[in-house]
Amino acid sequence: MTTHQAPNLQGQRFHRLLVRARTRDKRGRTTWLCTCDCGSELVVPTYRLLHGQRSCGCIMREHTANVAAKRAIEQSKPYVLVAKNGKWVRIW
């Protein structure tokens, strides 16, 4: 069985995550203490950093809030109902 050394990611930035320190999980695998640009701290496994984890989850929360705000604005606009292909469709 061969073992490989995890790369040193300390000080590197992955999208919104800044890697602060190397840690270990319960099984002895390398994880990283990261600080997100929003201020949250989290522990992330090496493979998640190297393969696309971009934030603590704040990106999804921001996206959800933006979509909800956009829908609220769209639903508050005056619209006209028009029959199209046998269905009623809103036209703003």
C-alpha cells in the first residue's frame, strides 16, 4: 500500500476560501481550516478544495436571496393574461 503526501495548501485561496491551517479528521485524513470571505470558518477536506468547493455556502444563500428578490419584483409588476396555445400566459 502506498501513501501520498497531501499538497501544502496553506495560504492559498480557492474562490472565496482562504486556507489558514492544516488539520486532521477522525480518520487521520488531511483537512484544512479555511476562512470564507463572509467571515465563516470551516474545515474542508483536500479533495473538496481541489475539486470545486468555492465557499462555506454563502454563494448559494446569496443566489437564493437574489432569485427570491427577482421573483418578488416580477410578481409585483402589472401584467396581462393572454390565451396562448390554449393556456393562459402572463405578459408584462
